Amino acid sequence: MFWLKTELWTAEVVYAGFGTPMLRGALAVQGGHVVGVGSLEALQARFPGAPVVAKGKALLPPPVNAHTHLDLSLLPLYQGPFAGFLPHVVAHREKRGLLGARRGLEELLTSGVGAFADIVFKDEVMDFLLLESPLPGVAFYEVFAPDPKEAEEVFARVKAKVEGWRRREGRVKVGLSPHAPYSVSPSLLKRLAQYAQAEGIPLMVHVAESPEEVAFLREGKGPLAEVYRRFSPTPFTPPGLTPVRHLHALGVLGPHTLLVHGVQVDEEEVALLAETGTKVVLCPRSNQNLEVGEAPIPLYARYGVELALGTDSRASSPDLDVRQEALFLWGKVDPRLLVRALTRGGYRALGLATPRITRGTPVSLVHSL
């Protein structure tokens, strides 16, 4: 009788897509398929004599890149103070568009992700993703409108576009992305949040990314004041609140909302995010390049905030391989948090089911770090 050879694949963390990631876990692999999942000791007892094969730092389902700007994929990498980043993007705006989005989607596919979330600035990119993306995900239409006098006009225009795009949803769903609390007027932020909540549309907001953002919202001062004046003739009235508290006061937080970056937060704000069910997408390599600090991952974990990982754009990150975000943080925090954020946290953030590694799963669906 012919017996297929069995191997026990193991790593520092093994995660099947459900339950708790295992520190001494393994997968029993036979004939190109998984035939067992569990602790290494249990599988060794079940398959005596099977060789143990180390597969790196983690074994996991296909990861999720929960924050990209694909249309910025042709821009040069920026490294420097946060206040200079937006001017950097504006200075290279001729490189932003469909060609960059195509290049970025190709890179995502090469990286092996199972799903993605993208910030879409141009209509042609939304049309492209809805029609051509082979990956599931959410395309968040970006709104950048700091002038409160334009709020109603902008809202009506955005609503009409979103309603048209939603009729064409397939693998990719449509979301809304008010860019940030310093670049979208409070009245428009509130209107967009109310609309999204009523229609079940996911929201994604860049928030609490930098100390400059905090200073601008609390006092109307700092480098972002000059950025604001470039885009709005109406004087800015600071709400006098930190970014997360400002969004909460406007009714933006909730289970439908994804906050990107979340670096500048205190414990009370983290508790508020947990209470409202708001999810947070971390982009650690972008944060390093923009010199904004590190997100308090252990604090988020203590309060049970759902975390996901994203690369941000090629303008602030060296590539779109989200696995590198986890590796960048490896050794700094509990690796089980990182593996969960790469997978289940990302799928939950996008409203998608997490792929599971179970008996019969092809090894082609088992990814490694």
C-alpha cells in the first residue's frame, strides 16, 4: 500500500483563522493538503515519526492589506516631517491616477493578499476597481473638503456618485473616506457619517496620525494651519478636542468606521474606541517614514480594539507587501496580535469572512512570514 508522506509544518505563530493564534502550533501536511491543525505536541503524537519543518515566523491564511492608496503607486517615496507629506503628494499630482492604481493592484496580487482596502481619489480608479479587481475588498471614495461653506454642495455630489457606484458592486464594495478631521469640515464629516450609517456604508478616516494634527484641532496652530489655508478661504475654528474625541462628538465613531494610523491616542480614547466598536488600521512603516511615532498596540489589545494592518501608499512606504508591516513590528509586541491583525482583524474590518485553515485546505492557501 502507498502511503503519502506527512510533514509537520511549524512556526513561531500558527493561526488557522479562528480561535487564538498558537505559539507552539503546527499543521500536518500530506499530499499538498492540510490534514491536521493543532499543537505541535498533539500532532507529533498523532503522526509519530513525521518530520518537523520550520516555516519561518508564522503560518496563516491569506493576509489583508487594509489600507492602500493604489493611485499613488508611481510617486517617489517621501521620508520626513509629517507636515511635508501632503505638499509632496500635491507636487507630484500628475503621477496620481489610473496608471498608478493598475501598478499598485499588480503589486498587491504579487504580494499574495486575500483582500484589500483602497482609498480612491479619482472616479476612473473607482470604475477600474469595481470592474477589474480580481481581489475582494472595499474601495473608499476620498473626500477632501475643508471649507464649511462647501459642505452641502460637496455632500450632494459625493452622495450621487456613491449611489451610482453601489449599483455596480461585485467583489469590491464601495465605502466613504472623509480624508481627515483637519481636511474635512465638521459639518460635512457629520453629514457623511450620518449617511454612511443610514445606508450601511463603511467609513475610513485618517485620524490621530501626528502631533501636528492634535495641535491643529486643539488650538488651530502648527504646520497644518498653513496647509488648511491653502485649501480653504474660510478661517478655521478649532474644536478644542483631540482627533478621536472630535470624531466622537460628531457621531463618526462606530462599528462601521475604520480609523487609520491611530498613533496619537490616550487610554480614555482607546476605551472609547472599544466601547463604540470602532476598528483601527495600523501602518507602522509609514508612521516611521513620516516621523509621527508608534501606535500603542498593547493598549489597544488590553481594551479589545479590533486591529488590522495596512501599508499606506508607495508615497510613504517602500512597498505594498503588508506582511512587511508585521515583520517590522516583530519582537516589539506579542506576535499573536500581529498575525491576527494581518488576517482576521483585516477581514473583519472589511466585513468579509476570514478564510480558515482546516483539514483539506490546499497548502497553496497557507501563507508564511
